[in-house]
Amino acid sequence: MRAIDPVLQHYAWGSTTAIPEALGSVPDGTPVAEAWFGAHSSAPSPVHVDGGPTTLDRFLVRDPRRTLGDDVVARFGGRLPYLLKLVAAAAPLSLQVHPTREQASAGFDAEEARGLAVDDPRRSYKDRNHKPELVYALSHFEALVGFRAPRRTAEILAGVDHPVAERLLELVTADATSEGVRAAFTELVGPETRPAPEEVDALAQVFARRLRDGSPSPRTDRAVATLAAAYPGDPGAVTAVLLNPVTLRPGEACFVPAGAVHAYLQGSAIEVMANSDNVLRAGLTSKHVDIPELLRTVDCVAAPPIRIAAERSFDATEVFYAPVDDFELSVTRLTDGRPARLPGVGPRIVLCLEGTCSLSADGGEHLEVRSGQAVFVEAADGPLVVQGFGQLVQASVP
């Protein structure tokens, strides 16, 4: 077992307090949007080992069969297949889509051929991997995930007195399939059809008035108003009429597959995802936007958000099984001081969210973790037992 440190991401939408407080540090007024625990080449976690500091990606390749195990080496080519994050959104973040593995591989190779460095801000593909993800709420968490049924979109747009709303209504009623949804989404974000900033602002005011006067969809109107206030003139704000609103209470989880358009609005959460940093953005951001590529990768089939129900494992642990081979997430709550087994084998990252806990490996090794501390557990360490009082999350491979 090895203690690892997070790599902090200071994106503008981050909270100034949530992650520093979770990690036991003093907030200094700087936004902290994400804390990464993992081995992605963009921001690998520092790891504490004998012989001097290194990073987790470099540590894993020293002896991948010991650190990752034969099964993970065979399936994922000697790489840690997941990335664990703390996320804290004080403001909405980008309207985005993550690619499939095939799309990522082709996109990465195309940008390599163009001579773009991996850290070039104009780049969309940082690696060749897909990026499905699971978000587990630590606080009240608001998001938009996937397209809602065209019929419901038509109900929301009915009677909205603005040319952009009328055009969207025309598109989703003329073809109440994924093609109608694609046409409406493209109308909003496409380079040649997107409404002008003044049109977006005027439409946002229409939704704000309707919210005050009595709306048939207060959540949608509120989302449009929130996004338009954060990103004035950005037509991504209006896409809220096309997307499913999602509210997670603490302890609830939602899965976002590759191809699903989404935007997180506010709240703190744990994210576990495939080991990738591929993000295709359509707006609501100051970062690189690649609308043509996003439109090629987005899945426009209307579907409800995928909420993952936890399954009980042992006495103290709930496991959230995502429908992918790259990761699963378990949450363990220790309330009585008795030892408890943690599920899973193979390479694991354990993050203590609160309290103090002692981890014991099958070989007899012990390590104490306090709130905000994380540990990488080698495959060779075998099963884990934890004892103490607090709460842990663990990312592992199915």
C-alpha cells in the first residue's frame, strides 16, 4: 500500500472551499475544481515510495504484474484503467461529450498527424481511451444529462414567444425521433445555425419571466437562467430545454456513458471514470470548443439518465457497479469500530472522506489514513480489511 497525493485542477468553475476542506487544507480563495487521484499522463498522482518521490504512472511500470495484476495487464495493457476524482462545482461547467474508444483512437491519431502537442490547448483528444464516468454525490448535486423525449421538449417550448424557441419546437415536432433531436441540438450549437448572443440573452429573459409567472417546467427555466447568467450569449444555455435535468442527493449516483451530452451545474461529488482526459466541448466554457467533432460523436437518442442503485457488499459497504469493464466504486461507512472487509482485488485507490481508518492488507501490512488522504493498493496486496470510524470510497476494477 502506498500513500498518494492528489493533483489539483484550478478551473474557474471550481469551489474555493469544498475540496480544500475535504483534503484538510486551508482555503486560500483560489478555485479548486477537481482533485485527481490516478495515473493519467496529464496529471499523475505523486506516490510515496522508498528511494525518492515518483508518480503513480511511473511506479506502475516498474512491476506491472505486481502492481496491477495479471488480469488487468492482459485486459488493459499494463495501465491503470480508471481515474478517481473529487469534483466541486460552484458554477456550471462545459456542455460536453466523451468519445467512445474507437472515436478517441481515431481522433487522437488525427491530432497527432496535425502536429498538435498533447498539452496544446487546441487539442480535444489527450489519449486514445473512452471516458464513461460515474458521479457519486457528496452534496446536493445538479446536472443535465442526455436528451429528453422530443414530446417533453415540445411541451416545454409550447407557447414560448421567441423565434429561436419556435424554430426548436418546429424541429422536434416535425421529426419526433433522434434525428429531430439532432436537428434541434445542431440548430443551437452548430457554427452556421447558432443563434446570436443577443437572441440567446433575449430568450433567457423570456424563460426567466415565465419562471416568475408560473412555468410548466421550473427546473428547465431555472437551468436556462442559471447558464445564461454564467455564460451570457452562449447558446449552450438554451440546450437545457433539450436535456434531462438530474438532481442527486448525497449518496446517489448517476452513470454517464460515452456519447452522452451533459453539463454539471453545481455540487460536490466523487467521480470515477475510465483513465482518460478526452472532452469534446460545445460551449459554456472558456476552454477549447470543438463543435464539429462533438456533433460527430454525440448520441442523440432520447433516454432517461442512468441512475445506479448500490448493492450491499459485506455489512458496511455499498458497491456501485457501472456497465463498463474499467471501474466500479464502493463506499464504506464505519460506525462501530469493528473491522470490515473491503470488496475487490487488483489495483485499488482508497480515499478517506471522513474520520480515521486503519487499512490492513492480506500480507499483514498496515496503513492509517485520515480524512482527505488516499492510498494506492497493489494487486499483490490482496484483500483489505479496514477498521476505525469514518467513510471511505474505493475505486477498483471489476
